[in-house]
Amino acid sequence: MTACELHEKWNDIELRISHPAQFYKLLGPMPNDEKEINQATESYIMDSLAEIPNDKHGSARIVLYLKQTLYDDEEIRTDMEQAIHSHFALRRSSANQKYKLAVNKGRRDLVRGLIFLLICLILSSVITSIHNQNDIIYAIGQSFVIIGWVALWRPVEFYLYDRRDILDEKKMLRQLETITIDTRRWNKNLENGTLMLM
């Protein structure tokens, strides 16, 4: 297989790291292979994966370009790879919990909204049927219909939009939990197009 074919096989998410402090979230007593990665690293990885077309997500991998001293320490390389998987496994677990809570809340909001809409429609029907010759009373009756539908705004927004966003995030985190990770020596000729963690 040629170098060109190897490059086309993968969609690389590349990071350059010169010191572990640039990579890990340093607060916390966990060992290096279980530490959380910092916010800059997480955001860059997730944003980069989001830019890759969905049909090519399977070919995505993370490439860590390490300074010589880091690359030569096999334990450090292994810890960094495991830390990425461990971090996104933790994030996925948190996202699953967030999704369950959001679905329960969305269901409650939907039930409340439907009950409130039904009450508003009944009030509107009663008001407009009794005073159907009075324009002001008719307008008040119709306003109950509008208020009732507005009450459904939050659950409708959740089921149409927010729920999809959470599911997409869960799918991305599930992939990052097991994504292929490659560590290489820092090659200065490849600095463009990679994230230099500060």
C-alpha cells in the first residue's frame, strides 16, 4: 500500500504535545491513564470529528505527535492513549444520564403542555360560543388557543431539536471511547494543521 493510499484510509485528528500538563486536566488524584483530558483537547477532538463526514467517521483516528522525551517513554504513551478512551467513556456515561433526565423532563413537560392546551381550548370554545357576537370577547377566546399552543413550545423544541443533538453527542462519544489512537514522534514538517496544546 502506498503512502498516499495510507493517508486516504484515515481521517486524522492530529495534536502536538510537548508536556503532559498541556494534555491532562491536572486537578484530581487519578493516575495518568485515568485522568481526564483538558477542555482544549476535548473540544478540539470533538470539533474535528464533527467536521468529518458521517460516512467517514469509521476511518477517523487520533494522532498524538509527542516530543522526543514523551515518545521515548512507553508508559507515558500508553497512559495518554488510555486517558483519551477513559475520558470519553466517562463523558458518554454522563451523557447517557443527561439524556435520561432530559427525556423524563421532556415527557413531563409534554403532558403538562397537553393538559394546559386542552384547558385553553375548552375555555376558548366556551367563551366564543357564549359571546360570539362580541369581537373583543372573541379575540380573548382565541388568545387562549394561542397561549395553549405556546405552552407546548418547550417539549416540542426538545423532541424536534434538543433530543437529536444529545443523541448525536452520545454517538460521537461512543466512537471516541474506542477510537484508534496513534502516537508518533513530533515531526516539525507536520506542524501545520495540528493543534499545538498550550
